[in-house]
Amino acid sequence: MRVLKPEVAQDRKDKILNWVVYNYVSTGRPVSSELIAEEGRFSVSSATIRNILKELEETGYLYQAHTSGGRIPSDKGYRAYVDNVLRLQRLAVSEKERLEQEYDRRAEQLDGFLKHTSRMLADMSKWAGFVMSADLDLDSVKRLDLISMGPKSVLSVLFAHSGIIKHAAFTLDHPADKSSVRALSVRLNRRLKDLPIADLPQIIWKEFLAHERSKGLEDLLKKLVEYFKGLSKSDDALYLEGLSRIYSNLEDGNIEDFRNIARLLEEKDRFSGLLRERLRDCAIKTKALAAPQSSQGLIMRPGEKPVKHHIVDVTIGSENSIKEFKNFSLVSSSYCINDKAVGLVGILGYKRMEYPRMISLVDTVSSMMEDMLVDWEKIDFEE
């Protein structure tokens, strides 16, 4: 009989407990061993799952409201789950290591690629963080990547011929295995390459969704249809997280700042317009920086990363075109692919922010996003 190392057995037990708590929080229904075996993907037998659940119940982490029912987390179980989440989010020693680890972890969780980045910036800066992707306009498909990030999580990355990139995260109702997602990605690319992005919803619906038998892939295709329909209706995607940080740092008696931020929430288009202007300026600067290197005909060695051309831009108080920002500063930087600015990341906070640290955070995050997107750009599909 094979005996697991104590740390391996404990890790498996922790993962099953976390899965049970997460599933119960999501559905409100007691969790059965059969459900864990079917959807948990722990690669263990049903008997092993039942034994682990029994042990978690005996040690007070789970309980059964009814003898024949599934398990429900106890306060002790919730505490273990929350402690695990907090442990995963604990910061490492160096600033850059903290950013990279947090980014990797949150990208894995995949609640939304851009949203996670803006939230991470807010968490790390203690101010508001934002991310905005560039306008799509009328464009055609260069490539569409579907990347499996878990049984029910898929990241879609659309590369347009203009150089614009759109990425979105989808949470599926049914699982889709990695190989199936990969195969679907290959089939979609063969059909959609060079077609207008506006035509994608109809083609996916008629030629792919109508014939799909896998529940997981059917979920994914439906979400892609809705996503591409939405792209034609919106000029940009702005993710703004952490405004509560500004509320909590309001200076005594400064009600006007509170009103200004509230107005920002009501008039998000004005803030988006300001950021679009910044992105256009960044695009011009990026192109100017890239030109000398291109003219020299530099050739990158294998494994060598491209030179970063993004610039961290800081506007303080009255330098901002929005008058309500007279007491606030914006620190932002574009992130680029192939020397083209495809999005903007940044921090919004009071003028008394710690500028060296904010500039470093924004610069590091924009570099990390570039590295990730460049890696996706290099992926080739099998014919």
C-alpha cells in the first residue's frame, strides 16, 4: 500500500477543503463526494475523497446538516479557507517579486485579466488602479488564442492586424479540458484569420456553435459570440479599482474631493477620454522611441527580450485636463506589442502620493503585461 508523505497528504486535504468551501459559497448547496469526484479533478478515487471528507468532518472543518446530505463548511472551515487566501496574497520581500508573484497568482485565478491588473495596482499602491485597452475600431483578425487556465477558465486573446490586442477571461458553467480548448483554437483560427472582427459573432454562431456537442466548448463559444458582439458596441475597456482607497484617505473636512470622485463615477466617459488622450500621446512617443532601433536593423538573439519603449507619465493637480482632479495625480504608462501602444495602466491618487514607488509600480506592471502579451504573440498554431 502506497503511503503519501505527510505534507503531500495535507496539501491534498487542504485543496479539497478549499474546493468545498468555494463551491458552497458559489452555489449555496451542500457539497457531496460525488460532485467533488465529477467536477473537482483531483485525480483521486471516490473512496479517497470520502475518507478525506470524513476526516475533515471529524476535525471540525465540515459538517452535515442531514445524514444523507453533502458537507457544509463550519466556521473553522471558513477560517482555514480565508487563511489560505490571505496566505496566497501575502507579499514577498522585494517590491518586484511581490508584483510578479501577485500577478501570476491572480492571472491564474482568472477573474478577468484587465480587472485583476487594475485591482493589483490598487492593492499595491493603496490608491486607485486603472487599466484601459485601446480602441478596436474596424479591424480584421490576425490570430485568436484560447488559453486554458483551469477546468472552467479560459483566456481569449485577440490579435488584430492593426496591432491592437483584446483579451478577456471567461468562466464556464461546464468544464472544458485543455486539449479540447487548444483544438477549438486551431479550428477557429483556420476559419477566422483575416476576416473582419464585426463578422465573428455570426460565423462562430452558425459554423461552430450549431455543431458543438461538448457542453464546456458550447459555453465558451456562446461567451465568445457575446464578447465579440460587445466589442463593436464599446470604444474602450476601462477597469477602475480601488476608489474606496481615496475615500478612506480624504483629508478632514474636504467634502469637495468626495464630490469630485463621486462625479468621476457618474461621468466615467470623461475619465476614459482623458486616458484615451494619454494613450494616443504614449503611442506617438513609443513610435518615436522605436524608430532609431528599427532604422539600425537590429536583430534580436534567440531568447533575447525586446527593448521596452514605454514611458511612465505623471501629471499633477492642475496639469490634468479634468478640473476636478486639481488635488489628484495620475501616474500611467502604456504597454506595447511590436512597438505599438495597445493599452494603458496607471494609478490615481492624492498629490501627496509616494511618487518614486508609484512610478516603479506602474513601470513594472506595464513591463510584465508586455512580457505576457509578447509570449502569447509568439505562439504558433499547428496546421
